[in-house]
Amino acid sequence: MAPSTKVQDGGWGWAIVGASFMAQLLAYGSPQSVGVLYPEWLHAFQEGKGVTAWVGSLVAGVGLIASPVCSACVDNFGARPVTIFSGVMVAGGLMLSAFAPNVQFLIFSYGIVVGLGCGLVYAATLTITCQYFDKRRGLALGIVTTGTSVGAFIYATAQNELIVMYGLDGCLLIIGAIALNLMACAGFMRPLNMPGYYLKQKAALERNTEEQIFDKPPLDDLKITTGSNATTPEKTLMVKELLITIDAKDLATQTEKKKGFLSGLAIMKVIKKKQQAYSKYMQSMYEILQDQAMVAFCIAVFLFSLGAFPPVLFIEDVAQSQGLIEEVSVIPLVSIGAIATCVGKLVLGILVDIRWINGIYLYAFTMFAGGLSLLLIPITKTYTGLQILSVILGFFSGNWSLTSYITTKIVGLDRLTQAHGILMFFGGFGIMLGPPVVGWFFDWTQSYDLAFYFSGTCVVLGAFILSVLTLPCWNRKHSENDRPDVHYTSNCDKVASVA
């Protein structure tokens, strides 16, 4: 079937939305509710909280840091093959974790393998959704991205019950088996545009075919018997097979032709082009980082990730350490925070569309409110108080839905791809460092109080830096349009890389 470039805005696109929603739910369900598994790992391996925290931090941060690589895979191979491969990675990593002999093995199997698989799923689902929607793209992406929060809510309770019934190892095996359904979700992801890898292969075949027009292949290669007008499937190759045969036979000839001095010149020319492209890319990144508002936003995202992510991992252990609850409740604090995050994404997405609301200051306000809730955790002495703070912190953690909007407003559409990649690197780096730092504070002081004071201070400091450095008095350079156009995601290639 010839690839179609028409954006449907419905029809099979809603099947894509459903499949992408389920893919994110299956992939991110366990990593987003890793706080339920964390106390079990502490008890099983008897390691320090700082070392064990690397498992949860890596599974969340690796996918963000590797987002450029994940996006390149989707652009080259397509959403369906990448989702199938990611299903193998996520399921395999979870099942391997059931046989982990120590925390170091768990860091690799759960932190890195599952984390990379989640990053591939995120890139694939956002790319295929953007290809199928234009006018309703915001709604479609909103539905798809809430899959992570819904998955965290369901998996937090499910993992808790599975641990009680089958133990930690049995829980991970069952969750890993369920994650294999990612390959079923991939079946719905019918591509509208042919991926880059197949386009390159097609171009190579077409080029070789044109060269064969004046050099007809021998009859023996076509397996046609002279003197007979009838051909059978055994004696005749399909056109596609013939092209592949010609391509394989010409490979040696092409290699011979390009040997010697001319081959060296061709290689030098290719290297020079690659160097020019690399220099241009680095120059563009340097110019982006010259923007004061962009630097402030990167610092703010780093500090927010550094301080706001640890509660996802430690909040259950905080409740148990303070004696507020003997074991994880039926509806864990992680589940409560996940639902609040889901609501926060939708509400903040609606608010930022209001013309008189500044997206940057809205993000700074969410950081300030989230930082205050973190500072209140050490002085909260009731389980109900922790539930309320989990709702507040979860709601304002939904500000991740504002990052692409704010990035576009700062640097413009043309540089959205590179700027958002830089931003996600800072965010992933903060997520990776946050939980180990909090764990080390506990190992040092045997209390979470100083750790959460540190986390809350980081988030409030990030809000202050973002607010001050983006004041109009700094005379920073504005884009031509003060507010990005509603259809700023019409270029699928640019939006795909945001994943």
C-alpha cells in the first residue's frame, strides 16, 4: 500500500490513540509506581537507601536523556517496529529483575533496560499520534500522555496485591508478562508515512534499477526457459525479488568501480559534509543556550526534577519510617499522586491556552506551590496529611505538559526540536540525581527531614530563578509571534523529536 500523507483527524486515528494510550500504560505503569517496590527491595537486598534509589532514578531518567536516540530510531524504522522492540525490552527487563541477585544487577535490568524501553515507547506513541492528527492533535496527545498517570494508579495497587499473593519475584514476572502486550498495541500502529530507513532502501533499489536499464541481466538470472511462453512461480522471480537480486549482484561491481583515488575523494567529501552538518548543529545549540530565558528554563526544569521526583520513590517509605502506617495501604500514596498528576496535566493544559495567562509564570507558580508542599512533608505527622500533600504535589507535577508550549514560545518553532532535546536532557539528569541524593541524606542522618528540606528548597529556588530571569526588563529577544500558532505541531518531523 502506498504511504498516505493525508492527516485523518479521526477514523483509524482514534484506534491509534487507544493503542498508544495502552502502550504508555503498560510501559510506564511499573516505573511510575516504583515507590511500591522500593521498600521491598530495601528489605530483600539490605542495601543503603542511596544505592537502591538508583534503580528508580535510572528507569525514569534514562529514557529522557536518550530521547534524541529514541526519536532517531522512530524516524528511521517507524513506530510499529520500535514499539515491538520496546515491548521486548520492557518485558525482558522486568522478568530479569525477578532473578536479580543484588541491587547492581537490578540497576541494569530495571533501571537501564526498562528505562530505555519506556523511552522508545514514548517516542513511538507521540510520533504516530502526531501523524494521524492535525486539528485535534492537542486532544489526542492529551489522551495518550495520561496513560502514564493512569498506569501508575493501576499498577501501584496491582503490584501491592501481587507482592502479597506471590511475593516480589512473582510480581515482577507477572508484570513483565503483561508488558508483552505492547507488541499487540504495535499492531494497530499502521504507518501513514514510510520511515526513513525504508526510503533509503527504496532509493538504493531504484538507483540500481536505473543503472540496469542498459545492462540487461542474463536470462539465467530470471529463470526463464527459452522456447516456452508459459512461466511458473518456480521459474519466475517477483519484481521485488528481481530488484534485490540486481542490488546484490551490483554491490561487488560498485565496490570495484569506486576503489582507488576516486573512492578516497568520495569518502573525504562525505566526511566533510558530515563535519559541516555537525558544526551547524553545534552552532545552533550554542545560539539556543545564549537565550537567557531558555537557560533559566533549563535550570528550572533541572531543579524541579531534582526535587519533585524523589517523593514518587520515597513517599511510601516515609509513611512507614514515621510509623504512620504499618504497610502499604490499599490505595497507595503513589496512586493518589498519579491521579492528581493526570488531572493537573489536563487543567494546566487548558489554563495555558487562555490568552492572558503567561505560560512561563504559570510554570513558575506550579514550581513554587510544589516546593512548598515538599517543605511541609517533614512536619506532617498524619497519614491523611501525606495524602493531601501527595494530591497537591501530584497536581502541580502535571506541569510537564507545559514544556513544549513554553519552549516554542521562547525559541520559536524552527528550533523546537533541538531546544526541547536540551531541556529533556536537563530534566532527565535531575531525575537521575534526585532519588540517590535523598537516599544519601537518609543514610547520613537516618531521617527524611533534611532530604525533603533540600528538595523543597531546590524547587522553590528554581521557581525564583525562572521568574526573575524572564522579567520583561531584561530586554530578552522575543519571537515574532508572542504566542505560538495553534497549529504549531503541523510539521510531524519536528513534533516527533519532542518525544
